[in-house]
Amino acid sequence: MKVKAALFDLYETLITEFSGGKRIFRRQQVDPERLGLSQDEFKREWRIRQERRMNGSFPTFHAVIRDILEQRNLSYPNDHVEQLYRARVEEKRLPFESIRPDILEMLGLLKKRGIKLGLVSNCTEEEVIHFGRSPLASCFDDVIFSYEVGLAKPQKEIYLMACERLGVTPEASIFVGDGGSDELRGAQDAGLRPYHAYWFNTYVESGFRKLHAPLELRDILGF
């Protein structure tokens, strides 16, 4: 069946937080004394809220921190939390400022061929606050951020939502992602054809066809 739509993951597929194996932004460490938690305790609390952060159960960064501190019977230091939020927003700005030219070329070729483009990202508000000002924003016919729709990959409903909003069937759609959050299996379960974006993140393994460069899609789709 002719491909009518291509859905893409965002982080480590279209943008990356790493260069030469290291983060392009040196994360500011949470001050455990000011939150009342050790570094390990904070990381553990942050991780166990991953699914609820992605699906919008926690609508903001501040809500996550408030829940962590309330569960630990700790006070909420407003100024410090706001500093942490601003630091995280700044951290997430940099990947949007250096989009690889071949990624933009690949998206442009797909659009020129009449293929509809959708973005499906597991993310929170502060992670995509800079998306609208990036060159990527104008490339897509539709964008789904998980925290806004209450669904997250690999739930098949989020892929089906993306297809419905683009007016295409899953069978006529492909999904391209680095494989995090089991997103490739989720896309397959929803009826899409998954491709493993292997140009940034080479640490996730899968049984799906790997693309070592964005423009390999040109050959796969026959143009």
C-alpha cells in the first residue's frame, strides 16, 4: 500500500540532547538540601512518576515536584522550584537550535511528495516549550504531545489518534523513532510500519529495520 503519512518521534529522532556521547547541556544538579531529598531519592521519585508525567496526570513540572514533596511530608520551596523549572526549560532549548540539515531535507522531501507528516512525542510541557520557534514547527501537518492528549507511547490509541487527525489509515502510515518507550512495537500494534531511527541513539535495540541516516527514507519509499 502506498505510504500516505509519516509519523515521527521527536527526541533522539529529530533532535538530540547529546553530542559525542555527552549531553550538550550540563545539567544543574538538584540541591538535595533545599528540597530535603538526596540526589538518589529525587531521581527515584522522578522516575516513578514517568508515566504520569508523560500522560499529563501531572500537567506541569511544578505539579510533579509538589507531589514528590507532599508524599515525603516536605515543604515546597517556591523560589527553588521555580529556579529548577527555568533551568530545565533552558536545558530543553538547546536541541531545538541545531536541527541537522539532512533531517530538514528529509522532511521537506516527504512533504514535496504529498506525504502527510505527524509528530507524536512523549513529553511534558517544559520539554517542548521551544518547539514552536524551531524550524521543525512548520514541517508538520499535525503535532501530538502526550501530556496534552492524556495518552503516551506505546499505547496504540495515540498512534490511531495521529492517523485519524491526518485523515489516513494506519496501514498507509509509517512511524520513525529511536525506539524509546517501546514506541516501535506500539506503532506496529496500531497497524503502522515502524522504522528504527538509528542516527542519534544507538543504544536501543529492536528487531525493526534500522535507518542509519534520515535520507534513507527516500530509498525505502522509492523516490
